[in-house]
Amino acid sequence: MTDFPGAPVSPGNGRLRVLAAMSGGVDSAVAAARAVEAGHEVTGVHLALSSNPQSFRTGARGCCTIEDSRDARRAADVIGIPFYVWDLAERFREDVIDDFVAEYAAGRTPNPCLRCNEKIKFAALLDKAIALGFDAVCTGHYARIVDLPSGERQLHRAVDMAKDQSYVLGVLDADQLAHALFPLGDTTKDLIRVEAEQRGLAVAQKPDSHDICFIADGDTQGFLAKHLGTATGDIVDADGSKLGEHDGAYGFTIGQRKGLRIGTPAADGKPRYVLDISPVNNTVTVGPAEGLDVLGLTAIRPRWCGEAPAGQGSYTAQLRAHGEEVPVTATLTDGELHVRLATAARGIAPGQAVVLYDGTRVLGSATIASTERRQVSA
């Protein structure tokens, strides 16, 4: 029997009962096929996460449409596995969409993909899978699990750094990793598409989904306006001088440059960026690029992929889903993670996640509560 690295420990005969989450895309389809090829008993499931799914995807945005469900079913038929659709729309709305809206209303910038992995794919889905007698949940994420002789399972970056998704999986704890399968972590995306063609999967060249799956048209500001309404407020500089007005502070993100609608140019002629968002007085503060330089941060609600690190340590950190790693020192104190950056990073906002790495190994994730930035004049 062949197998891929990082498979959960089998009950004795090497054969696992695996629930494969199939989004309708090429990655999850190949992941399910590889699980079957490894000799496991696989059942496919598509998660219906929208209470009113669109018939078709809009370009390459979104997922969870009726078309995606049909693509997943066709892939399951080709692979030769049972297939079901599970309705988790209400749970998704409560744990992901409502959280997303509340975070923006509070002036923070959330990452809904992390919340979905934590609350839906590896909580609601995994809990239901275990209750039904499955041993593991298989997904098409690009990440690797390394099993040590001691029995410890470690989460590591994927071989294909361009597609690595370990950042959004840093919320998984040791118990969840014990029941996780990531069959694609040792392969590049180009080779996955080739493999899908060879397996006869119609989704081989289907475009990847981008942006936020529940905002299919990509208009985040419009989505938030629909849920939060409009609220006119001031756009000010670092000294508090009014430069313009906006229709809602939630429509801005830290580091944003375009769409500020400021008629008066800066004295030095340089562009200005969003430096701060205050929901209390509905004010957006803008300033020069160097005002975005983050030197340190405090993060809360840490979740560790194994044991929590003790004392102060030197690591690397990823601060955005597609950001570069930054050398840091980090200390866990009374449940808060205090991080000092060796070099300044820009555009880091409360609500985002900081994920710590030791080499390629993912240690864990925490939610940024506050940042320490360089002080600059207006």
C-alpha cells in the first residue's frame, strides 16, 4: 500500500476511514484521489456554506456555488467514492461571516480563511466526521505534516512556497492535526494540474478561487456597507487636521493608499496611506508610508500546533496570508504573545494573524491586538 507523508496513525491495518472535503476545485479533487490511492476508505463531502448559493462563479472569485457542488460530485464519480453535500451554512454565517462583519465594525482587519479553518473545516466538520466514525479529514491545502518517532505530529510549510497555505492552518491544535490529511504538501500546483488531467478530472484547469469566498464579486466595501450601513466620518492627518470625509471607517484597511478621496495633497507631495482606523469616533487617520512601519506587536488568543513555546525565543513570523517571513523574537506572557521584529514591516493591522515558524515548522497562530509603530510627523 502506498501512502503520503503525514497520514494519521491507522487503527492497525493501515486503512483509514477518510472524509475528503471537496470544494469543487482541482486541489481537493486530487487530494481525495491520492487518499484513495493510498488505500484508504474515502467519502467525499461538499460543504454548502451559503444559504443562497449562486448558480455560477463570478470569474475566478468565490467558491461554494451550485456549479462548484456539481464539479465536486463529478470528481467524486470519476474517483469512484461516495459523495454527499452537508449544509453548514448557518454555522458558517455565525462563525465566519458574522465574525468578519463584527471585526470590521470594531476597526480590525480579520482573515476569514483562518476562522473558516478553525471553526468550520477542523471543528464543525471534523467533529461531525469523528462522530460518524471517520479517522481523518482530508483537504487540498498546500501544507505538510511530519510524524516524529515520538508520535508527535508537526505542521510544516508546503514544498511549493508559492502555494503554501500553512499560514491559514496555524490555528490548528495538536488534536486537530492528529486527524488531518494534507496529501498535496509535497507537490507543486503545476504538477497537481498535470496529475488531475491524467486522472481524467474535468476540474484540471479550473481557475483557483481568490479573495473572500462569501463576497463573490470582490466588493468588500459594498458588502460591509450592506451589513453596517453608512456613517459619515472624518479623514484626518497625524496632527488631527481634517483632510476629507468618508462613508464608513469599515471601508478602509491599514496601509490602504487608493480610494482615500483626499483633495489636498501632502506638503511633501508624497502619497498618504491609512495609518489608523478608530471606530469610536469614526475617524480614519492617514500619513506617510514610514508611519506604517511596525516594530513590535502584541497578539492574543494564541493557538498552538503542539506545546506552547516557553520563555523568549527567536523565530520567523508571517504577518499576512501572502507576506514574507520576518525574523522575530517572541515571548508568551500570561496568554499574550509579545513579538519584536528584527526589521520593520508595513501594513500590519489589528485583527490579522501572526504565525510563528521554526524553520519550516508552524508553531502556532495568534490574533494581533495592537502594534508598535514608528512615530512620524504629519
